[in-house]
Amino acid sequence: MKPIRAIVILACCWAFCHNAFAVEPSATTITGARRLEDTVARLGCSGDNWHMTWAADDRMLAGLCDGFAEPWPKVPHKPFNSRLLSIHGVPPKIDIEDNPGYPEILVGPGLRNCSRYYGFGVLAVDGKIYQFLSTPNRPIDTALPHPRFVGAKLIYSPDSGLTWHNQDGSTPVKWEVWEDRSHANMVFFEEPGDTFALLTVLQMGQGYKENEDGYVYIYSPNGSTEGTMNQLVLARVKKDRILDRKAYEFFKARRSDGSAEWTPDMVARGVVHTFPSGWVNTGAHPYAWHPSVVYNKPLGVYLMANWGMGCAPDGMFFGKPSYLGFWTAPHPWGPWTQIHEEKEWTPGGDKNARAYQAQIAPMWLAPDGKSFWLVWTDFQQAGGKQPYYSFNTQKVELVTQ
């Protein structure tokens, strides 16, 4: 073979391989978002938080905190502190049912025996389900000042929710009493500045099948005070080593080429993004800026919803409407570009709304990626009750060009 001909053939081969494996950038640019007020549906099932994941068997699993799950007939009406429910259908016609294999964790009856674990980030991957449950430093219903979240317990199901195990593989799940919690039985506990205590997990399609690098990404506020809670930090772990705390790495910095630098040292962690200040309560337990992040495969971007607490003048939570924002990024670690901001989040135009915990439902992302359903809870009082402390939904359209 003549040298020139060989070079041409090699160049053609390189070009073919490059084009075959290159990821083409999306031609669509997201410039904003619109909440469609005529789609608001308040669907009952008392409770809050609603961290969600899309299981391989086409269920959407949603974590309920502090509720009775009424009036849904397929869920026991007990005072659950944490429960994992299955959801079928699309709003406003959905069906919610219980997962009876989930370990029971009820509220009460007293401070000493009250529940210490609140279901947060959840992920279905490879037929397994993992859930992080946040734990505070002491009972929240006490007169002591400033209780706060200080860690997270990890439980998992190897069989799509039929049975559940502790992080070390033992079963049944054990709900450690206050003084028995430690680094030995919590995946994170009393970390620097209370970081990695309120965890959410990046969702990437049904059963996590849209993930290509083999990592699970876990977000958290950087602490429990103004100035740290509005900072976003990030950890990653290989999806087959989620139970191994030593395998976790932490985002350190973004390099000039957009890639991320990682470190096994949590103290050396960096901040992925900083949200606006002034939206963290100082009364009761600090509670704000828990992101919901979903990979929008049709548009080739990561989409985040997040919220800040509307504080009263005395620092108590839910004194005014919350902050709501949406962001996009080319990678799980950013950089994050804000496409929508509301400093008075009032679903349906309800000025009395005290909406919080904005969640992007991973199973309800449109096939073209240009709309999704948002789930949230509303803490407002009406007639001495909280009528919207439930599973509320609204469709959101992305503005593109």
C-alpha cells in the first residue's frame, strides 16, 4: 500500500469512528420555562417531600414523609414518617398504591420514640432500589433551639422493593435510636458543617438506563445555615458500589475544559453552584434548597428545580411564598444556567400558597423533552387545616429556540 493511500484510508477510518461515537450537541437552546396554571391538580395523599425515581418495571416510586396517605384507598392510613409509594398513570389521572415490603416507620407516640428518619433521595437502578433517609440531631418537636439535620441512613432493596436491608446487608432494617447512630451505621453522619445530610439523587431515565459513565450523582446543601445551605455540593459513586462509603468521591472543582475534578476527601469539596441568599429559615429546623435533578435526554441537558424557604420576619419557615427556580447544565456538575426565577411561587395564582419541595417527576418528562410535570407540597393553612399538604402536580413547558 502506498503511503499516501494509507494515510487517506486511516483518516477516513478515524472520521467514521469519531462520528460514530461523538455526542452531537443539541440544536435546541432552553431559554425559559412556563408553569401552566390551568394544569394544577391537587391529588390528595397527605404527606410531603415526594422524592421520586423511575423503576425498571415502569412504576414511579415516591417517598412520602409525615403523612397519613389519605384518601388513597391502596395505602394504609397510618401516621407514616417515611413510606415509599408506587405511582401509575399521568396527572391528573394517577393511581397511588403502597409498597407493603417497605419497613414500617411511624410517627410517635412520644419524643423519645418518635421517628428519626425522613425519606429523601431515592434511586432505582439495575433492579435495586436505594433510599437515603435524613436524620436530625434531636427530636424536631422540642423546645430546644435550632434542631438540624446531621446525617443520612442508607437502606436498599435488592428485589425491587419486596425486601429491605441495612447498608451492611443485614435485615430487617433497623431504626437506630438517637444515641446509637454513628458513622458505622449511617452513610453520612455529623460531617463538616452538617453537609450531606439532606440528599437528592440525579435521575437518568427508567431504571437509570440513560446513564453512560457508570456513576450515581448525589446532591446536597453544603450545610444548615444561611451561606452554606444555599450552596450546592455533589458526590458521586460507582453504581455497583453505592453501599461502600469509602468509594464515594466529592466534587472539588470544574476544570477549564468543563470536566470535573474529584477528591475522596470531603473536607476538600468544592461548591457546584450557589443559590440566592435570604431564603434559609433560622427558626425551627433549617430547611431549604433541596434540588431535584433529572437528565433531559431529548434535549441533551440536565434540568434542575430548586426552592428557597419564604421566611417570616422572626426567621420561622413558611412566613411568605417560597422562591422557585429552574436551571440547566451540560454536566451533572454544571455549570448551571438559570432559565426561570420566581420570588413568589404561587401555584394556580394562589397568593396564600406556601409551596415547597419542587420535584421534577422523572417518569413524566415529555418524549420531546420540552415539558415535564412538577410535584410539590403546600404548607398553607386554610380553615385551621392544611388542605394541600399532599401530592400536588402542575405541567411546566420549557421555552426553546
